[in-house]
Amino acid sequence: MFVMTAKLNKKKLTAILLAIVLAIVAIVVAVSAIGGSSGGRIRSCDDAAAYLESLGWQVSPEPLEVQEIVIPREFTGVYESYIQLQRRQGFKLEEYGGMSATRYSFTVLNYPGGEKNIVADIVVYGSDIIAGDIQSTAIDGFMEGLCDHAPNMPNKAQ
């Protein structure tokens, strides 16, 4: 049988506890810096506009609309296509079914080809981006991912 003992004085104990506390603080800070689903935190219209601009979109300084929405519990019909678009972008919108979220809508000013009536939407739960899209409001419009044709971003649709 082998017995090991160690002397632990107050200085050593204090140093060990301090090291543990610093490690925990470092982990909390690192996780907070990573953010939520999108890696960004949206707490205001300005944050939402800044996020879109980080993707290369120039948007109107004021949102077209800020609206509280309820995420559907089931995604059927047209919502099936929308959920697939969100999955392709890495968002897990279906995990928020039945919950309230905020949708920020902005006019896009620099859509490639100069097309008009283009809107960017970001859906936020808490402060995490959980969905987003770029869409044309024309009758024969379209909807695509946030980065599909974003200026200064690789074209993911190809």
C-alpha cells in the first residue's frame, strides 16, 4: 500500500482557488464572445443593420418594420421551403417553434444588378439571430439566403 500526503498552506490553497476562478471566468468570456446561433448578438435595430452590413449589404438606416412574431410549431406548405432555406444557412429555426421572436426588416440598397424593392429580414430570439433572408417584394419576387448574392461574399448558391 502506498500513501501520499501533501502539505497545503493558505498561500498554496489561495493560489489554486484563484487559478480555478480565473479559468472559469476565461471560459465564460470565451463562450459569451462566440455568441448564439449566428455568432452575433442583436439587441437593437442598429445591431441588426450592422450585422447585415457585415455581410456586405447596404441597408436603409431605419428599418421598414420591427415586428414581434410567433414562430410556427409546424412548418408545412410554404414554410417547408423557408425552413430548408434557414437550415442551409446553419439556422435551426424549427427549435424555436411556438416561441415569440422579433423580425427586423430593412430595405436593401445595393442588391447586385441594381434591382429595387429588395428587403432583408433578420429574425431574433433573445439576442440571437435564428433566421434571415433577402427577398424581392415584386409580384414575381424571390427569397434567398443572407449570403447567396451578398456583395463581397462568396456566392454560396453556385
